[in-house]
Amino acid sequence: MKVTEHIEKANGKTLFSFEIVPPQKGSNINDLYANIDPLMEFNPPFIDVTTSREEYVYIEKDGLFDRKITRMRPGTVGICASLQYKYNVDAIPHILCGGFTKEETEYMLIDCQYLGIDNLVALRGDPMKGEKYFTPTKGGNNYAIDLVKQIKNMNNGNFLHGNAEIKNKPDFCVGVAGYPEKHIEAPSLDADLKRLKEKVDAGADYVVTQMFFDNQRYFKFVQAARNIGITVPIIPGIKPVAVKRHLQILPQVFWLDMPTELILDIEKAKDNKEVRQIGIDFAIQQSKELLEYGVPCLHYYSMGKSDNIKAIAKGIF
Ligand code: FAD
């Protein structure tokens, strides 16, 4: 079922969902299940699974280094299929422009349709590790909007190399990213919002936001989006702080501000166990306010360990 249908069916009730990052290659899917199991009592209608960019590795031979490309994590589409069949939820693969040609993307989308995956999140992807700027992949999509268009073309039966004679056209529901504090590369929040509007006009069905800690930023973002005619659901993304280092990492990587009280509380904490609890308490308060505002879904970023997301969900749902 589509995310937009889940939201409609909920009839104003706020849904619970979360995002997982596939573990590094070499691990077993049972570890992932063990992480997800504790969250299933809160009935998430959908779970997002991230995709990581390819990485360079340097292989030494006779004193010379050969640069090769590798992937560090198992494939997202396969993980989504296994989650759908194990938990009977909708699992949503994040599909990236970076690292994939349009043909590779098309094959991935064909796999998604075959496996009964109804939803996709279309993203540009970040620059590769060690690179400062995003470089589009040769033969790939440049921006998320191009990927949205490719998916919507497929929904209309228009494949890359002519119209395929297929019995059932895909009918993917497409989510895109939104940034309440603007995307790091955007010249302004307004300019970024216009880009978001373009993605929605190209057919995106809903928006999921980057994490934020100040709800006012989200409220203003939603209002500004509505003012320029973006009418699709805007799902807030919430990340509980878990370690002291997040004070530096999160603003640097995700281009966000953290509220002073939260910073002071984390700085005062004697260890990361205390920080984890501060993160939980803060996320509960943040979620309660978003719930009151009437958000369609509270979407949590779970970076591997789910105990904190479970504690937050217990405090809310
Ligand atoms: P775009 O919408 O393409 O925007 C990128 C930048 O280009 C923005 O600054 C925008 O303003 C600008 N722009 C857009 N269109 C144009 C245009 N036509 N001309 C000029 N400028 C333009 N990354 C991963 O690698 N894997 C994931 O699984 C993943 N999941 C994510 C989930 C969510 C909910 C979010 C919010 C982000 C996620 N990301 C993920 C990170 C994302 O890939 C990065 O933030 C990336 O830098 C931008 O992706 P985008 O889809 O927003 O790009």
C-alpha cells in the first residue's frame, strides 16, 4: 500500500515509522530483525531503508595503488523485500541518483515492482566519501527531480528504451527529501523550497524532512511550503541525540541548529548513557508538540540501535 494511502486511512491519526541503515556487509539479516523486532509493537505501516553511496578502496600491487569501487552494505531492495515478507509492512527503499546509471536504476525499479514494493524515496545522494561536491554519475540522474521523472515515466509505461509491452504498469508512490533548515548547498531556504516544489510538480507524492531539533523550523517550513502551493504530506524526521559527539557531527553533516537547552544538557552529561537518555527525553517532548500540531506521521531516524526509538515510541504511542 502507498504511504499516501496509509496517511489517508489513518484519518488524522499520527502514524509511527522509522528508517534503518543496512548493516555493513558480512553481517546477517537476523541482526537487523533483532533490531526491528522491538519496534513492531507500535505498528509502523512503513519502514524506510537507506542506501549508501559506493566507496573507493585502494588495492596495493607492486607498490602501486589501484583505485577500485566497492559497496560496503548489502542491497536495499533485497532488504526491503525481506522486511515486507517478514513483517507484512511496506518497506521503502531509498533510491539514489549518485552511483547508478539510469539503466541500473530502471532494473532496480523493475525489481521493486516484481517484489511488491509500492513506495520509493527518490534522492540525489551525497558526494562520495572524500569528495567535497556531488558529481553526477555518467549516464545517471543529476538531481532528485530527474529521478522522480524517471520513476513517474515508468509509472506511465515509458521505459528508457521504448515503451515496454507489460501487463501491469508500476504505480510507485514517491517520497522526496525536504530541508526545514535548507539543504547545505542551497543558496537560501526560499531557493531550496522552490526546488522542492519542482520535485512535487514532477510527481512526488510526499515529503520527508531532514532531521531538525527546533519544531518552529518545521512549522515555518510547512507554512512556507503551503504558501507556494506544495500540498502533499510533509512528514517530519526526528533523530534522538545519542552520543556527545553528535553536538559536532549533526550540525556539520546535516546543516542544522540545536536548541541551547539541549546543548547545555548534553554538555553537562557525565557519560554517553546519560546523553542517550537526554536524547530520548528531548525527542519525546519534540514528538508531543508535533503530534499536537497534527503531523501525518512521526518518522524516526534509527541509526542501528533501536532501544532509544522504542523508549520514545512508548512515551508517545
Ligand atoms: P536534490 O533535491 O536533487 O537537491 C540537491 C541540491 O541541489 C539542493 O541544494 C537543491 O536546492 C539543489 N537543486 C535541486 N534541483 C536543482 C537544479 N535543477 N539546479 C540546481 N540546483 C538544484 N543520502 C543517501 O546517500 N542515502 C539515503 O538513503 C538518504 N536518505 C535520505 C532521507 C531523507 C529523508 C533525507 C532528508 C536525506 C537523505 N539522504 C540520503 C541525503 C541526501 O541524499 C542528501 O541530502 C543530498 O545531498 C541531497 O539529496 P536531495 O534528494 O535532497 O537532492
